[in-house]
Amino acid sequence: MSDVSARIKNVIENEPVALFMKGTPQFVMCGNSGRALEALRAAGAPVTAVDVLPDPSIRQELSELSGWPTIPQLFVGGELVGGADITQELAETGELRKILEEKLGAGYSENAEERVVDVLSGTRA
């Protein structure tokens, strides 16, 4: 397993909510990534974002780990939820909040912050 793959797996397994997206929460570079992020924000979710744009290996390794071909990819409690369309639909029906509560606990939104992890260097911002 490569370092990048190991770091991606670490984010998926150890971050309550991981959003692999194009850009960052502060500088979204894709409409679909923006839609997924907005759905998470509306649900009050803490978000750890990973920008897949700095290196093609990030996207390749992520898709190999998840089996999901497109970006964004949302993981909650270590499990793949889906991409932008699924995340938005879940938010619209209220299911996203239910998933977050089930995986993270009822008080999940109390400390809802946004962070960025660089899987190339392993640093957090």
C-alpha cells in the first residue's frame, strides 16, 4: 500500500465525516463538490475535507479503495455514503441528519468545524 493510499484510508477510518472533493471548503473548485459540502453544512456536520486536485494519484488511490469512480466522495463513520447527488438527496429527505446522528451521536453538530487534510504530506489545516 502506498503512502497516499495509507493516508486516505486513515482519513476515512478516523475522521467522523470525510469529504474528498475538488478544492477545499474555503475554495471549492467544482459544483458537485460544492453541493455536497452545502448539504453537510446545512446538516451541521463536522467536515474533514481532502482536496483531490493536487495530484492524480489521490483520486486514483481513493477510487481503488472505495470502488466509487467520481468525485466528490462522502464517508461518514468510515463508510461510503456516495457522491453529490446522493448526499443532496439524503439532505433533502432528512436522511443525512439521521445517518450523522446514527454514526456520530445526537450531539454531532455541537463542534461542527471544517478542516482540510493534505494526504500527500499528511498535514492538517
